[in-house]
Amino acid sequence: MRNRQSRKRIEIYQTTTTVNEFGGRSTSDELITSSWANLTTLTNSRKYMSSSQNLGINDVSNTIVVKLRKRNDITYNAINQYIKYNGFRYNIITNPIDVDFNNSYIEFLATKQIANKVDVIAPIN
């Protein structure tokens, strides 16, 4: 993958647990970095289509394949990290794999987080 193919700007976040002023715990989201990536839908990737049901993917239209340049200062994981693109949160569902085993690009799957739905919106009088 040449650098010109990475045309989408994504942000990588990590969810952390901190102690608040009352002695309890609260979770917060911390921006790790922003990076250029190549994003494709899962329907365009034949590599993952056969195993999509095994990965727990019910709707392939909300799943994207993220391919980006590997950085040695970031440890990517699917446990407490997620990405944001175009204002939407995408949960990482697979651990990153090394593309072509040359330690320069990684690839993982991410699923768009479903927003809460409102059945009926009543006008305010």
C-alpha cells in the first residue's frame, strides 16, 4: 500500500478508568493519536467475508477494514481502543494483523457503534 492510498483521517481513542474525587471510579476516553488510513467496507474485502459470522458480524454494511501504517509507539488492541471517523465511533473487533509480515502496515476490522433510536419524536408545544 502506497502512502497515497491512505486518504482518510481517523482518530484512535482508548478508554481508561480513573479514580474520581469521591473515591469512586469513572471511565474516560483519551485520544491516543490521529492517523491516515485506508478504509474499505467489509463487502469489498473477500478475505474476511467467509469468517464474518465467526467474528460475530451480523451486518456487514456497518463493518469496515482499516489498514494503516504501523507505529512502534502505539500498542493496538481490540479490548479498550476504538476509532472515530466522520463523527462515528467504530469499535475494533479483531486484533491487528501484520500485513505481508514486513512490519510496516497493520489491518483490523471495526464495527460502527449503533446509536440509540427514538421511536416517536413529539413536537414541543
